[in-house]
Amino acid sequence: MSKVSAGTSHPVAPATPRPPATPRRPAPPKPKAPSRKKRPVVPEAPGRARIIAIANQKGGVGKSTTAVSLGAALADLGYRVLVADLDPQGNASTGMGIRHDAREVSVYDVVVSEAHIERAIVHTPVDRLHAVPATIDLAGAEIELVSQFSRESRLKRAIEPVLEGMYDFILLDCPPSLGLLTINALTAAEELIVPIQCEYYALEGLGQLLRNVSLVQQNINSGLRFSGIVMTMFDPRTKLSEQVVQEVQRYFGDLVYGVIIPRTVRLSEAPGFGQPITVYDPKSKGAEAYRELAREVALRPPPDAPMPLFEDMPIALMTPVDEQVPSEEDGGVPEIEGAREPRKQDAEPQANPQDPPVAPQRVRGEEEAGLRTGEAEAGPPVESATRTETNTALRVKSHSEPSDESLWEEPP
């Protein structure tokens, strides 16, 4: 029976037992603090230098900017770096702050005149970063080297004195061509880095460059290795940049470096002040990107196997969203919305086979010329010819100015 409380007539329900308390779940472990990026170990004394050629036959893809900024970033890590400017324009030399009056001995003298490379080395404002500058005289080097013996190995013999015990990295900034200067750089180099601009045109010449690299590897320099590809001038606002990066990464895989160099105003301004981006604006996105690239280059050893033969190069095709390409099953090209149909008067009238043939109409000038020509060929009568000449003379005389004789004639 239910109990009844005093002063109330309502029964009180018995208290329901509480369910047993469930054990608390252990708290999830706190996320570990992000580990610091691995820093390469810099040797106390430089051994044998790694010779890296930065090449692409297309101009304006960031070769000189990559050579200068990568060299400065490697120098910030503690490496001893030498940048050899092989471009006759001398943009890399200007980007490192080397004045034109300080380029007494240049790459031209080293390659063509076989001057000692120690005389051409110039110190830059960046610690541990040296350079071999270029002048406009280098533009005629390819013509002068044509008749020279072993012309493709001139640079390789020239840099032999600085290979051991002086530098950790030797970067070769190649000109935008596949001439003798670029062949000299590929012959002297042990590794190759190819900058690719994130645009369509940069992919077109990549196949030709890699085929020439394979020829150099097979015939001249069997020790040349393809280290990687650097994607430069990436604009996140455009869909094309993303498509180019995806195509190159899908095709080349691990050969593409993880860092992508963005298109920034600071990177464009730095050469005007004669400073690398790491000095001009150390906290900019471009400086951070090239520091990350320097760490990747320093930590990634050169590949052991030679470069494989690349047959089909990737192509990035951009199709608008609202544009559909018709297939053969759909019946060909679709009709364009809003196109004007041809009017009846615009269409050419169809000829009736029963109608007599109509002679083509000719212009008045052409008709007169044709009559004169036909009369001359058919031998017209003398009277008609004389009458025609008289009428022509009268027309010419009526439109011409009066002669001096007519002015002195007395009126009738």
C-alpha cells in the first residue's frame, strides 16, 4: 500500500532507484605541439660543392630570381654559395647588388678567354654569398665558341679550382635559350632544377628542354641528374594556376618541390634595390617560400638514377564553365543562341534550268575598256575608230585647262 503523508490525502509514489553511474571516458590526449621543421646540418668546413644548374629555355619564368633568392636563403642557413651568372642580361648580378663598374672580370673572360675564375669572384652584401657576374659581352660568346675545341666543356674546366673546400653550393643561372651557354652549364652541373611558371606557355617548352637534357646526359655528361621542378609565380586568384600545378604534380610526382613560390610585389621590387628577397623583406611570403625551398634543396640528395625519358608532356586546358564542347553523338556543333537567321533577300536565288542563261553584268568602266580591247583585236572599221578617237579627244579637251594658244586667239 502507498503511504499517505500527514495532512494530505494524495499518496506518495515510492522513490525510483537511480541507474548506476557510467564510468567517465578518459579525456582525449592533448595534441602535440607541431614539431619544428627539420633544419639541415651545415658542415664546419665545405667539402665538394654541389653544382646545380637552374635552366628553362622560356624567359620570364623566374630563373634569375630563383638563383639569387635560393642562394641567399642557403647562405642564411650557413652554407657557402657561389652564383655564376650565365645570362648576358646580367639580371642575377644586378639582383645581388653588383654594380657594373665592379664587373672587371666576368663570365665572358672565364669561358671565352679562359681567365682564372678566382679573379672573377665578387663578394655580395650577403654573408657567405659570392658571385661571378655577367656583362653584355657574353652575348657574343656563343659565336666565338663555335670554332673552339671542346667548346661545351669550357665552364666545367673553369670551375674545377673552386670545387673542393671553398663552397657548398654552386648555382648556375642559365640564359633563356638552349644554346652553347646552356649546354656548358648542363655539362658542368651535377643537378638540374627547372623553374616553371604557373601558366600555360611554360608547359609547352618543357618537353623540348627535357629531351635536350637527355641528349646531354647520354652524350656529354652522364652524371647529370634531374633534381626537381619549382613552381613559380603562383596566383591563387586564377583557376589556371591551380590546374597547371595539378597537372605538373600528377605527371612528375615527387620531382616537384613541395613549396610553391607565389607571385608577390616584394619579389618584383627586390632587384630594383639590388637585394635578395631575404634581405629586402625577410618576413614576406616570397622570402618564407624561398627559405623553405632552400631547406628542401639542402635536405634532398641528388637522385642516383639518371633522368627517365619523358614522352608525353602534361597540358593544362582550361574550359569555361558555361561552354560545352559538343561531341559527335550530340550531332555536331550546337546552335548559337540569339543568332540571326538568314533572310530571304540575303539568300542567293536558285537558278531555274528552264530560264535562259543571263550574261554577267559589267561595270561601265570595264565595259568601255572591254569594247576598246575587242575593237582593237577584231579590227574595227576606220570610220568608227576615227569617231571614237575624236570623241575621246573632245572629252579630254573639255575637262582640261585652256592652253596658252587659246588665250591669244581672237574671238570670231
